[in-house]
Amino acid sequence: MLKIALFGTSADPPTAGHQAIISWLSQCYDWVAVWAADNPFKSHGSPLEHRAAMLRLLIEDINPPRSNIGLHQELSSHRTLETVYKAKQHWGKNTVFTLVIGSDLIDQLQQWYAIEELLQQVQLLVVPRPGYEVEDSDLQPLRQLGAEVAIANLTAPDVSSTAYRESGDAEALTPPVEAYIHQQHLYECQHAAKEKLPM
């Protein structure tokens, strides 16, 4: 059985934290499918095509290079269940799919479209994020919905897309992504608005 990790992210912008997660997943799964997605629960700072382009740069910059990671933008959907069905059509039946989410999404997960059906189609892997600590007991409501869920033995770096959008903290970014943002003039309005706020 092929083991595939499904990792969709807003990538707004993708950070060194996303890169660390993707690299770690590539050591645990046969294939890591990554895509940029619109999260219906939040607004986004740049268009989806730019976020996908930045994600591609992030993957290409992983060192040492990994040959089992791919950007699969065709999987992107507002509904994760539709993403999983597309993945099953692409990779076939002899595949075990693991949906990878950050621990900040646990509370939101039960509101997702057709969540019980989704949890029947995939295993769930929760990646702890700084500020969103997760205990095994926190996963009980998901298990009651039928989830087969585990916590990743990984803590992502303490950087976030939100911190970059709100304060321009370039430490969160990899050099190729930062260069792309400057080249495409992304997020400038948000940073300028912050600078003009009275102190």
C-alpha cells in the first residue's frame, strides 16, 4: 500500500514552518502531495495563483532535495472531501491517505463540510503549532466522529504567515519566497497600513 500525506495550506505566504513540515513528512511517507488552498473560514492576503507559485519555490528550496514531494494544485478545493476524492482518482485504491493539519485547526475541523464522511476516507495527522498545544484528550471529539488520528512527533518552527502579514517579519520566510514577494509586490498594502497606524 502506498502511503500518501495530503498537505493543503493557505500558504499566505508559505513560511519556513511549512517547509519544515513538508520536509519531515517526506521522511515518513512514500509521497507528499502539497497544494495552496482557499480557506473558507478566513480571508487571504494574496491571490491563490501567487500562493501556489510561492509554495512551489518553497518545495524546490528544501535541502537536501527530496524526490517524493509534489505540488498538486489540481487537488485544491474549498471542500477537503472533494480534494480527497480527486486524490483517490489520481492515485487509485491501493493507497492510504493521511490528511495533515495544524493543531490550530482542531476546533474548526468539526465545522468542515461532511466531516464524518471525510474522516472515513483518510487518517488524520495533527502537527503541533506553537501557541496551539494539543493533548491526546483534545482529539476525543474527532475520534467519536470516527477519526483515526495521531499527533506528529514534530513541532513546527515558531513562525507564522499571520506574523509576516501583520508585521513584515521576514524571519518567517525562506529567501526564494521573500524574493518572490518583493518581485510581485505582494502584501505591501497591508504593511503600509500597519506603518501608518498612530502609535
